[in-house]
Amino acid sequence: MALEKITMPQLGESVTEGTISQWLVAPGDHVNKYDALAEVLTDKVTAEIPSSFTGTVKELIAEEDETLEVGAVICILETEGEGEQPAETVKEEAPAPEAPQKAPAQQSAPTGRFSPAVLTLAAEHNIDLGQVTGSGRDGRITRKDVLAYVKNGAPATTKPTEPASSTAPQKAVPMPTSQVGDRETPIDGIRKAIAKHMVTSKHEIPHAWMMVEADATGLVRYRDGLKNKFKSEEGYALTYFAFFVKAVAQALKEFPILNSTWAGDKIIERADINISIAVATDDHLFVPVIKHADEKSIKGIAREINELAAKARAGKLTQDDMSGGTFTVNSTGSFGSVQSMGIINHPQAAILQVESIVKRPVVIDDMIAIRNMVNLCLSIDHRILDGLVAGRFLQKIRENVEIITKENTPIY
């Protein structure tokens, strides 16, 4: 007999943590190798954690709705077989549940076992965990319990004496409270992941913005003349957005610095051009990826847009669908927007917002003409990019859009 640890896997290149959204097993359950143990939420998509062994679930270490770093132990399996580590060895190597030199929260209930997330929250708010009632399995304290304790205004423990400082301590900002008639909507895992991703982007990336307008008259005429025939033959729509994604992919080949990532002491230019596209459902926004977009025809891009949107609406997007993006294009024009400044999809270097195509008068050769105009709004990571290269990149996209005609632009 041996005890084997199941850890939080790394479900993507830039993924550093995951949240257990639902356990699919309980202590005492028998599982086979590759059976799903839990659902984990990361990067806006839910994936299943498979068992690495055949055996019996001994203990669930992590609680539902608990966020853990990649590599953290989430559960223990009891297994049989040769060459496996004996149970005593695993127990000896397992880290102690708490270290006495850490935050007061750990010292308040030395007999308890707390997750890293619970200990971090308790330390941040200086909470005595001995005063918190646990709602988890066997009375275990979860993040929700600590947050509820803080929200209810429970007193904090006395902090250790610290050297005097001339800077006055900052007061915690009170959380908003509901009034009579207000409606509360609980925050689900996907919305939490979106919120965290956006906050990370705004905190870490110094955003800058630029915008150009492009004449999309040729594109509109070409697409409108094809759309009915294309839909009847292919079974899915030929959208304006497919043309814009192609135009961006072509521009990225000429300006690879836009297809890059800030990596602390270096900038990584990605070899593959993988375009993330924003897909909205009734409740959430997902960002699946069109891989190798520069190598695909407009028909191929249109097909992938249709397939990814259908999977998002059906809740069937996979981790592979969501990973590997190097640049994001967002069709904000589908909502009637004419100007917007997107938040960059961290850790990418830029995001392009394609606005509504609007008929309006413009001056051509000193004469007024009615044209189909579109604004292209670019948000950039100012650590990587400056106005010069961003402006040239936008000019190239505009050129790519304005030359789209039946004669110049094959669909297949």
C-alpha cells in the first residue's frame, strides 16, 4: 500500500494557479487511472483533473472554490502495486500543516489544517482562525468562511509590535452593502477568473491607445455579394470579422513585435500567429484562439469563428481552444460601438477593437462621397511598443482592409 499525491496541474503556458470548482469524487471512492477527479477553473475555462493512479481516494486536501498554485497537493490516493512509495514515506515528506514562525492566523489554531489560500487571507486581514467557523468538509475552514468573517466586521487579532513609522496605516476600504430593493448576483467562477485577469492586465501593463479609420467600402461590397451563396454552400456565415482577422494576421507577419510578450528581462516574439477572438455569451466573455491564422484562408477563418462561437455558447470550449493566443482581435462593432479602448489580454502585447462599419460622407479627390468607414482602435503594452511602430502597424492593417476586393482577395 502507498499514498500518492495528486497535484494541481499546469493547464497552460502562463497558468500559475487553478480553482477547484467541483470535486467529482469523495473519500473512499475507487478510481481508475485517468478517471476525472475534479473540475478546475483556469483562464476562463473549466477542465478536468485526471487521476494519475488507480486506487482509493484517501483524502481531499483542497476545498471547492479554493485557489491553489500549480504543483500544490489537492488530494491523496491510496494505491497498491510494486515500486510505489510506502505510506510512511509520503507522510514523513509531507509538509507540516503550519509553520509557527508565520502569521498569527496559523498560531491561533495549531491543531487545524489550513490551505495556503486561507492562511494568506487570514494573514492579510490579521484574522484569528480559531474564531472562524468552518463550513467545509469535517468543519474545515474555507476561503469563503474567512471572507464572510471579514465582511461581517469581525474583530482582528492584535498585530505584533512593529517599529514606529511616520506613514499612517491605510484604512481598509469597506465593501459595498445592499439596500432594500437591491438585487444581489453571486459571482461565479468564470466571472471571478475574468475579473482577476483584467485586474492583472491593468496593474501590470502600462496601456497606451491609438486609432485609425479605414475605408471598408470594397470589403462591404465584396462580402455582401458573396454572403448568400457562401452560406448556402458552406453552411455557415461569411462575416466581415473574418476579413479583419485575416488583415491583422497578415500585418503581424510584417510587424512581429506586436505578436510578442513582456518577460521581465526580455521580450519574446512569438513564432506562431495565434489570434484570440472575443466571443460573448449571455453571461460571460470567452477568448478562444484561431491557431496559425496567417496560414488560413478567409473561409478557414470564418469556419473557425463559427465553430468557436458555437462551442462557447454550448459551454464546450476546451483548454486547448483557449490557450496559445498571441494577439487579440475584438469585434466591438457587432454591438454598435464606434470607438472603444480594450484592456489587453495579458500577457499579450496588444489588442485591436474593430468597430461598427458606418456609412458617412468623406472627401475623396476634393469631392464628397458616401463610404463605408470603420474605426480600428489599438491598445498596446507601452513597455514593448511605442507610438511609431504601433502607428505603422495600424497603417498596414488599414491598407490590408482597403485593398479588399473581388479581384484582390481570394476567399478560398
